Amino acid sequence: MVKKFSPNLVISECSTPSIYIDYHNAEKIKNTVNTKIAFVGDHVSALPKEVLKNDAVDFGLIGEYDYTLRDLVLNFENEKKYPKILGLAYKTGSKIHVNKRKL
């Protein structure tokens, strides 16, 4: 289904008990289509830097992520705006950035 749709961004809910399965699924998606993957959920909210160390994960949306996701989608093509998106964790090269959380 992902191959047929070929999205620019895939959002994946992850949790601590399933994190290794979540990583595996993200890797399978990355090997199938050229897409960015964002993890959401309690695990990434608690450990965003650890989660983004996985090569398949491009973004972490921390906490209540509805507005963070909206802002990411609206600025998806403009990486210069990523530092201003509250609740976003992202990578530039091998460096991991974790922005302030939404209040």
C-alpha cells in the first residue's frame, strides 16, 4: 500500500514495548519507497535523541503533536524553518536537534 501511494511523509505511532518492531517497519518502508518517517507516541516523547539515532527515523513529534505535525507539513520543503517548530526533533546530517516542547 505504501509503495503504491509513495508518500513524502509517513507517520508511525510507536511505543516502548514495540519500539524494535517499529524500527523494523520503518526500515522496511524506507527500503520500499523514498520517504521521510516521523515517529509519534510516548517513547519518542521520552527519548527523542535515542529514537532519532535510528537511520530510518527522520523526525520525532514530541508530546501532543497535532500542531507540530501541521507545522512540519506546512514547512516540509523548507528545512530552515524546522528549528522554529515546537515539539519537533529532527536531523541535519548526523546531528540530532530537539526543539522546545509545546506548552
